[in-house]
Amino acid sequence: MAITHPWVPISQPTQETVARCHDFIDVLKDGVRCSTVSVEDVIDPSIRGARITAVLINNHLSFTGTPLTTPTATSPHILIVGGGVTSHITSWVLLDAGYRATILSKEWVSYGKEQRITSQIAGALWEFPLALCGQHHDPISLDHSKRWCMIAYEVWDHITSDPDLSTASGVRMKKSAFFFPYNCVDAYELLAPITDTDKAMSWLTKLVTDKEAKRISEAIHGDLLDCEDQLRARFNADVIINTTGLAAQELASDSSCYPIRGAVIRVINDGARFPKVDAALSISADILSEHTSNEIIFIVPRSDRILLLGGVSEPHKWKLDYTLDLPVIQRMKERCEKFLPGLEHAELDEEYPLAQGLRPFRKNNVLLEWELRPRSRGESLDDEKDGDNTVSRIIRSYGHRGAGWSLSFGCAGDVLELVKEVLAGVLLDL
């Protein structure tokens, strides 16, 4: 955790200040008071109890390729549909709890110049409140998100405290500064997990594979509820978990799912053309402008070599057709350059200069629940013990917006508890 410091007044910022990436405050013109605070000072104290849950998860996670609890041939088998961070971390938690797991996805982590999966495109800067791409307004959603984010924070903090784990996973604890528009007298920064998502997804893939999760490449079409019996019979699965993000619009017939299109420019961050940036700097969409909420300032060191410059937030845009010369991308670049002088000299990452993707939003935010829609009585699962196989054994965990990495372990912990309830037939006893 960061050490809490007293507020330090700053006036008439100099060019020297600009060179110190965690004190980039001269762009605010009027000067600011800036403090490094511990994350507990930013998060509502009422949910610090999430630390207890986080400790339990930490004590029940193995960070090696050996499951903490070794499954047997008769251990329940869980089919996880989806190939991103939510899927893999959910699989990890289940594997270490002694379950067998199969991950089914139409696409996986990839490299090179082709389009990468959403979890790789993600900014992956831990934050709470989840505001950079737009605020959560629903009180229930906010309450859950607080707990989920803090659980994830604790696990990432554990990972970054081990130099070998931090290097292998691509997750580092860095200063993250949140700024406000002109005429504001305060800003704040905290230590936050920042993830090299390419590296982290590869690490997660190897981790769950070493724990003997099976991975199957396949595209599913239609509502999972309609093909639940078929899938469970094919894979001998006791429970199905839907972690498909935007695909839940089809796979869960959830019309509230919609994309928010985004992009970041990737530049070389080696200190040669501008002072090396070693902290995250951001202004959220809701704060940046009274007139539009789709333009963000998001400057984040992805790795020791790559710096991300963003961003944009365009709801209901499905087509990934951004190019570097588009006005919206040029404005994004200019905002970052104005905010942090020196970036106008930045060199593009030749391998992957522009990353773009679709954030998986829902009208009512994250959905994490046992599938309660009724389904027709099946005939293929005559070994059901509950006597009523019209009750689904699907769990839904999707709609994580632009915060899949921030919510990851918290949501996975809740999925684990739901799996236990489904297998125990808790709903049928009500």
C-alpha cells in the first residue's frame, strides 16, 4: 500500500514538474494540491470487510500449476464458455477449489498485427469507482462493485508483492493519478495494479492449463438455455458458466447488452523522445466534458516499453474501423499531448500502433447470477437427482464493462459460491 502523505500545496508548476510523471499537474494551469493516498482512503470504509474475503481467496489460491485442491475423476465438472480474463480467472478459482474445468471459446489470446481479444485491448488499470468509461449509477451495482474491486485489488497486490510472480504475470503496482478539469484545486493518486494484458493473458492461459483445465475452440450460436442439455451431455458438465461478454446478447438472449467502442494508441516509452512515464494519468469521461462523455484522457504504461494513449468511449458502435487518421483518434492523441507536453514527439509502436475493441456493457451493469429463466423439460439428463430438470444449471457472469480486470477475482469468488449452491440444489429447497 502507498503511505499516506499530508496534502502538499503546489503553485506555479515548472517544466521540471512535467518531467516527473506522477506530478503532471501543470496542465491544470491554476495549480493543484496533489497527494499520494492509500487505496483505503479512496474506497468507502464500509466495504473494507471485503479484505476478509480477499484473504480467504488468497489462502485458497495456488499461484503454481498445481491445483490447491486436487480434483478426482468424480469431482464436479464445470464448463466455462468464454475465452477472456473473466473466464480464465473464474476457471482458476474453480480449479483450486477442486473442480474440473473445461473452457470453451471461439477465440483466444493472440499476438501480432491482427485484432486481439477484448481482454488484451483493455486498459487494465485498476480503479474504483469504475468511472473512466462512464459512471455506475445503480446503488446495488455500486455496492457489489466495491466488494469485487477490493477483492481483486488484494489478490493483484499479493501477486505484485512477489517479484517473480509480478514479472511472470505482467502485473505491477504503480502510481495512478486522477485529475480534474481546470479550476479544480485537488487531484489524487494511489497505488494501483497496472496490467500488461498480453503477458497476463498468456500467463493465465498457461496457469489454468497447467492445472489441467481443458480448452476447446468452438463457436456456440443461439441461447445457451436452449442447448444446455446438449452441452452438458457432450462435455459431461455439471454446471455451465457464461462469461461471454457481449456475446451474451445472443447466448443469454440479453437485449440489455451493448458495446462501447474504444481505442488506444500505443507508443514507445523508453525515455528517448520524452521523459519516461512510469505512472498512470487519467481524467474520466464524465468529468472531462459537460457536453460529451465519449472522450477520455488515459495515459498508462502498459509495460516497460509501451505507453497507452487514450481514449474514446462510443456506445452502440459495433464496427471496429478506427484508423490513426480519423478525427476522433486525432483528437484523442491531441488531448494526451496537451495534457502531457512531450508526447507530441512519441514514436508509434510499429507492431501494433492502434488497439481497438468493444467494451461489454449492460444497461443494468454487471450480471452475476444463477440462470432463473424457465427452460423446457429435457430428456437427456435422466440422471438428475433433484427430480425437476426444468431448473437450469447455468451461471451468468458478464457485462463487466471496461473493468474485467478490476472486477476479476471478486466476481470469480461469487461464481464459486453460486456453483456450490447450484450443485446443492439450493434453489429447489426454497
